[in-house]
Amino acid sequence: MTIRNCTALRTLDFGENELVGNIPSWMRHNLPYLKLLSLRSNKLLGHIPEELCALSFLQVLDVAHNKLLGSLPSCIGNFSAMVYYVNGSFGNYIALDGLSFIENLLLVIKGQSYEYGRTLNLVRVLDLSDNSLSEDIPWEITKLQGLQSLNLSHNLLTKRIPPNIGDMSSLESLDLSVNKLLGSIPESMSRLSFLSYLNLSSNQLTGKIPSSTQLQSFDASCYTGNELCGLPLMKKCNEVNQRVPGTGNNGAKDMNGVRVNWFFVSMTLGFILGFWCVLSPLVISRQWRYAYYQYLDEMWWKMQSLWV
């Protein structure tokens, strides 16, 4: 008898072994009711097969610490059990047998290892960390609105964080650290009101951390290794070309990193030029000096006569 014949199998845990080869694609047809799949800490190779996306009852997928490569399949948003909220608030997911898991499973959530037993049926986890997955994070992943923990850390993911990641309203733990992600932190991330663990460190993110009570409550170490600014980091964001309403910049411009205020420069040059236009003739020409002093003397006597 092989695992292929166990068509009613709900849980498959082969974690922390020495398994090699590819993740089998036949699970789609042979294990259609699988709820939990853990292949953690093995030596699996190759891509994540798109056939896994057809496992509509899968609520925990843990393939961390392997040697998987390639891009994340865009069909990753098809895990129906991760789309809908745990207690059925979205109205579509119903367990086949109505029973909770009774097995024990070790999962890494919020950066810590936890052993789950009867509460496994309430957990929605996607852990693909510590592999060699590359390219971008497909926007389809944001369809998983019932997902509670997403770990894509320690991979080679590039490009931007999906701008609508805030749609994943059930996220409690998000780890995207140690990748090559670019761009800014999406503003929508400030809507993740249940988020209690966040790690975006060691990427190539830039810009200002969106302002929200949620994102500013995390430790600064969650954002280190990027080019970010704003609270909770000590680095302030440079407000370029921003002025207080009603005030001007007086012609100030940047030249090779040095800020020059041309208003004061022109005023100084004008004063020097005017000053020497008046005094230089007096210094150079004796005739001009005599005429100037005679003019001042005449003006003095005229003023005296007016006072009298």
C-alpha cells in the first residue's frame, strides 16, 4: 500500500527528515482532502508544483528549509481554506468531517516554535521560508484573506511588495525578511489591524514607513537593513521642496550638495557695487572730493537757515 492510495488522508507530516527529490504533483488527484502538509526541513528540490493549488482544503502548507527554487505560482491564491476566515465569517468553507485535528504539529509562527494539537483546525499558515524562491510575490497571494501567518523570509524574492497586501485582513504574522524586495512599504499594510509580528529587515526597501499606530508599534529592528525613514526608526525623512504655507524659499537652491540662498547673495553684491560706485570717485579724483565737500557745506548752511 502506498500513500497514493490513502485518498481520505487529512494530514501529511514528513517534516525534519532527509527527503530528496521534487514535491509530488500527484497529491492533487490522490490526496484531494488534505488539510495539512508539512515537508519542513528536508532536501527537496525543484519548483513548487502548481498542482498543489488545487488542494482546496489545505489550511497549513509548510515547506520551509528546503532547496526549492523558481517563482511562486500565481495560482497560490486558490487555496480556498486560506481564503475564508477561520470561523466561517466569509460563509463558504465547511470542514468535511466537522472534527478538529487531534494530531500534534510543530509550527513556526511569529518567529517562535509552537506545538499545536486540537487547535490545529483553527490555524491557517503558509511557510515557504529558507529556500531559493525568486522573482516577485504574486499579487494573487493577497486573496488569502483568512491566512494568519505568512513567512517568505530568506529567499531571493525581488520587485515590490503587493500594493494590496492590506486585503489580507486576518494576518497576525508577516515575515518577508532577508530577500531583495524593492520599492516602498505599501500604504495598505497599515490596515492589518491584527498584525502582531512583522519583519521586513534586510531588503532593499526605500521611503517613509506608512504612518499608522500599527506599524509604528513594532521595534525598529523589524525595518533595519533597508533605506527606510520615519518612526519607529531614528532616521527622519527629508522633506524636499516642502515649505510652510505662506512662506517662500527666497530663491534657495541646491548646488552640488550646498544650499545657496540667491536672495542674500544678490543683496550683498548690490550693496558692494553701489557702495563703490559712490566712494570710488571720491578716493580717485581730488576734484570730485572738493565738489562733494562743497555740496555738503552748502546743504549744511541751507539746513541752518531753515532752523532759524
